[in-house]
Amino acid sequence: MRLKLRLDSWLYRIYFKARFNKQSLPSPIVWQDSRLDPDSRPPVELIEKLDANGRSKLDTVLKEVELISKIHTKFPSTITPRHWEELLHHETRKHRLDYLKFLRTNERNAEKEAARKRAKKENLPTSTFDGDYSKVWIDVHPELLERWTAQIKGLAFLQALRLKETPTIAVDCRFLPYLTKRAQGLTSVQFAYLLAENKRTPSPWPLYLVNWDFEDAAFKKAQEKHLGTLSSARSLSGFVTTDNYTSLFPPEDIVYLSPDADEPLESVEADKCYVIGGIVDRVAEKGIPQFASLETSQADGVTARRLPLDEFIDWKSGNKFLTLVTVMKMLRTNFEVGDWKTAIETNVPVRYIRSRDEKNNKSRTIHEAFRQYDHGVLQILEEQLGPEERSPEKSVKQRYIPRRVLA
């Protein structure tokens, strides 16, 4: 029998601390039999599509994957032909190792989600309708209720467009093809999170993904993997368009948010469109200039402003990378309360305002231990297979050059 504990009980706090302290460090690297399923090996169809260089690289990648399956604890149970193609696109062993770990994490998440759905299905209430129409709403099937809820949220989004009582958000997606493959994936996920967050709020804002290229491979992949909701007839959370923001809104009503702008954004106004650059700046991107968002705003002839982060936050550790969702939450909070201090302190992650000494040492220890574990795996790969051949970065299409997009 499973013991159910209240989240606010002292017994649950003891249980949580015990679970956290039990979170073990990675075990020493232990060799075992290969866990690469024969059905997961590269298919003949993929091999036949490759040229001589591609086949040579596939052979190298296959040896790496085979070896990783013997020594790393996080290895996926299935590798599809599409996964092999992705592995071929990654230029370093570390990136390929990270991708295999990512696949295993996805498998575990899918297993948990499937278990959750099974439990939900098993616990579905049976109909108790006895002719009393006051019970009709109680007997609504949960799946139908979810569909109605989604439709209500879609109507709330349309209401925001009709009333025009809130600011508009435009995400500038023109940078996507110039990012590395890894950054393209991270950025696409952020697009999806932003749409979902806007849809969840009681009063969503008009939201546009602008400068979207439906013919480009990077955009097609982003929509296929992470943004299926954009083509859903049942869900409405935002608009995607090939147009630039300058053709959708008057230039005088557009404010491009750039960390490199000289002047801070003083307030969030209902009649303005705030543009967020779709750039993952957690690390420097070779295809993106350092001041890309500022230079883009200048090329398009619109106002650039920065969020007043330094005025209200004492950055003690980490970089100033903020997700698209965090930026939107700050804009929303400022619009609702009219106070940047509250907007920033409420939404900026605590890790940025804590020094290294103030942070949880156990979490850092665990993170460092897993990093060393991966480093040990990479060392074994080098010992067994030799140094990897370094090739030029092929993920970057070319370098982005800011230029005016004609309306």
C-alpha cells in the first residue's frame, strides 16, 4: 500500500529531504554487454543515400555508439533512422553523447507520461446519470472536457486580438537558420514554451512568430518536432507569418528588446508591439553577430530598448541569459503592476542573484560528478577509437547580416 502524504506536512518534508539526499552520484564506469539493439542499427536505406564521406562518418559514429552503449548508464533503448541522421549532423563526440542522453531522457519522460495516462484512464468516473439534468456537467467525459477547455482558451486569445487592450508580442524568427543544430532545437522548444505559457494565462496577449520561412529546412523541422500546435485546428495560441513586424504594425509602435540598447524600457504600454529576438544566447553562436538584435532594429528603423535588469538586480553568478518565457512574464507583470522591481524580482531565476557560496552545494556536487562521468566516457572513447577528427562547423548555414526587411 502506498502512503499518501500531504505536501505541506512535516512528514512529507522529511521524505523529500531523504529522497534528495539519496540522489546518488553516478556509479563508476562499468563495462557491460552492448545494449545497441540489432533493430536499431543504421538501415540499408540510410547507408545507400550517403556518399563515401558520409558512409565513413557513419561507420565512425556507429563504433562510438556501440562503445557508449557498453559504458554509459544513459543509453536509449531505440535509435531510429532519423536519430542516426541527427547523429551524423553533430560534429563532436561530446555532442553525440549528449544527444544519446537526450534520447534516453525523452524515453523516460514518454514512459512516465504513458503511465500517467493509463492511471488516468483507469480512474475515469463511470456515468451516474439518473435523469437529473443537474448532474449533466458532472458526467461530462474528461476528454471532452479537455477539448472544451482548449476551445475556451482559444476564444480568450481571439478576445485579446479583438479588444486590443494588451500589448502585442512578436518573436523575430529570422535568426533560426543561422544557429547551430543544437541551438535550433533549444530555440524551437522555447517557441513552443512561449506559445503554451501565453495560452495558459487567463488573459493571453496577441502573439506572432514573424519572419518564418516555411521553405527552409530549419523552420520545417522546428514546426514538425515542437510546434505542431500551430497547424492544429483545435488549438489557437499564436500566429506564424512570413511577414516582418514592420508590415504588421506601425514602426512608431514597435519596440525591439535588445540587451545592447543604450536606453532602458521605462514601461510596458498596451498600444505597443514588443519584439523579442529568437536567439539562444546561452553561448556565443558563430553565425550570429554579437549585437545582432540591436543591429537588426537599426536596419529596420525601429526603436530598441533594453530591459532594466542592472538597475534592479545584483547579478552575483551566472550569465544574463533569459528565456523567452521569462522575458514575456516580466513584460506582463510590469504591465499589470507598473513596477519593474516587482516584475524582475518575481521572474528572474534565483540562481542569478545568489553567489556561488549561497547556492546548494549538493546540487553542484552532483552536477560536477555527472560532468566528470561523461568526461571519463569520452576519455575511453579516445583510448579505444583514437582522437576524433575535427571538421569545420557545418551546422551554421552562413553568418547572419542585419539588413532591412522590406514591408
